[in-house]
Amino acid sequence: MKFSVIFEAQLADPTVEREHQVIHDCVEQAVLAEAVGFDRVWAVEHHSLKWYAHMSAPEVFLSFVAARTSTIRIGHGVVCMPFNFNHPARVAERAAMLDLLSGGRLDLGAGRGGTEQETSLCGVDRERTTQEVEEALRIIGRAWQDEELEYHGELIDIPPHPILPRPRQTPHPPLFLACSRAETLVQAAELGVGALVMGFAGPGSIAQMRGVYDAAIAGRDGSRLVSTAVNDHFSVLCPTIVLDDRERARRIGTRGQRFFAQAIGHWYGGAGVPDEAVVPGADEAAELRRAAEQVVARLHEQAVPVRPSATATFNADHAYGTADDAIAYVERLKAAGADEIMCLVQMGTVPQEACLETLRQWGEKIIPQFRSA
């Protein structure tokens, strides 16, 4: 079992000063994560998603973290791979440079960055994002396996060019794909890349998704593999706040998740801006349920079918509470088939001291329970 931390750089009241502080706070958390025993940090890539994610240049953030650390793995979770966001040859060059300078610690995930807000910034064709992501992975998967990269695909042609520098890891850093649906899990399995499962639905859903991934691995014939280096690794999201005070941890975690869910709803579903106010002593579980009900009501107004995925981000059954509560939750994720627990700690309303204390508690009390298992 591996343990990691994922960073979105979310923030309520996103003034310039607060934005600058949250980026430095994320670095501080990443450095602490190494010190207390985490295996990896992940950084997302999103563009123009105010409130939800101010992590627009993860290659710079991860380089800074790599320079401040020595052992923890450094993960792109993920690079937006449609070509107008990032040309695949440039992704390969940057990835190799970071892998080299970090001493072979890089993991490279791919994703679509498919919101209208993001694609309109860079002129990305939303109809081609899935195909472009797969073609980018195919290009990156072979970029360093020959003296020169030459690629002639349906969407892009690259005449022979060396891709320099070469990465430290051979043949290249492990590859991953962001997965939230059965189709993307099948795609990841058939491409031979790891799955980064980014949902909030909980262990029951994770078990179902693991079943889809394993079935696709068992049934693949190798014709779609993007590299000779196959990576069948299944990482799952784990929202968490862990403090000695169980109720305070649950209140902070649930409030942070409500901000996260409302920010997703704003950019992915056309809802209003997220609620930034933190009310001391509020019944945050009730507020989260109320926010979910508002989503359902809006969908009914628009005559849109209400599927379980529509309210999954409002599921509060996560690792909020004491270390014992988190251990019990990780046991459920482990039983569901998780190879890696991606801790989501830094949510928009969570104070820095709660983030740091959560990481310490995971390092001192939770991760050791699974190292000896």
C-alpha cells in the first residue's frame, strides 16, 4: 500500500495575497509529507478555475518541491494532454528534465482538462480531447525508446527528432490516466497505464471500479499498449482531515468538501459560486446535505436525470475524525482494491494548521499501521 497527497491549490476568498500564500502552503505540506513518510505527492493541472484550482503550472510547482525534498516521488496528477494545452513532445521534454533533476522520482499522469472554461482559454477542441490524450500518451510512451521520436497519427505528425534530455528512469517515468468513469478505467487498462481514481463516492464505488479495471486488464490483448513498460497501479482519492478532536476534524473536513463540491458544481455544472463563509459551530453535515439537495433541485428544474454521480461529491463518508477513524476507512479502501491512497487534505476552507496536523497524524499513526501489515 502506497500513500500520497494531492494538491489542487484551492482557496476561498481568492485575493492575490491569499493565492500566493496557498501556493507556499502547498509546498510546506509537500515537504512535511516527505518528512512523515508519504510515498508521493501529486499536483493537478487546471486553468482559469478560480476557487477550485489555482495549480496552473504544476511542472514549476513540482520542480520546486523536488528541490526541497530528496526521496518522495513527484507526480503529475495530471498534465492536461490535449495538444493546445501541452504539445506531447514538450511534455516529454519537461518530464524528462524533472525526472533527471529529481533523481528519477517522477510519475506522469494524463487528463483532458475538459471544462468549457479551460478549453476556451487555449482553443482546445472539446470533441477531440479523449482522442488527443490517448495519442499524447502513445507519443510519450515511445519518445525515449528509440534514438529519435517519429510519429504519424490520426491527429498529429512528428518527423524524426531526438527528445532531449533522456529521463533518469528507463524507459520512462510511470504513466497514469485520470479516471472517473468505467470507460476511462477500461481505456487506462488497455493502454497499460495506472488509474488515478478521482471520485468521492467511497469504498463501494471503488470496489466496482477496481472490478472494471481488473476485468479490462485480464481481457486486453496488448494491441493498445502505449509502452513496453506496463503500469497496472490503482490509486484512489481519500478526502481526509485527522485531528485529536473528532468532531472538529469532521466539521473542518466536511466544510472543506462542501467548498470543493460547490466549486466543481460551479465550473462543471453551471451552479453558482462556492459558499466561502465558514460559520463556527455550524452543522456542516447538514449543510453538505442541503448543498446536495440544491444540486438535485437544479437538475430537476432543467429536466436533467439525477444520476448517483451528480451528488457523489457530497458524500461525507470519508477519513474525517481521529487517526483510528482514518485507519478504519483506509482498511475499507484497501479491501476495495486500492494500491495507493491519495490523501486530499488541502481543500478551499481548510486552515493550514489543520492540513499540517492531518499530515503529521497520518505519518505518525496511520501509515505505520499499513507498513507492517
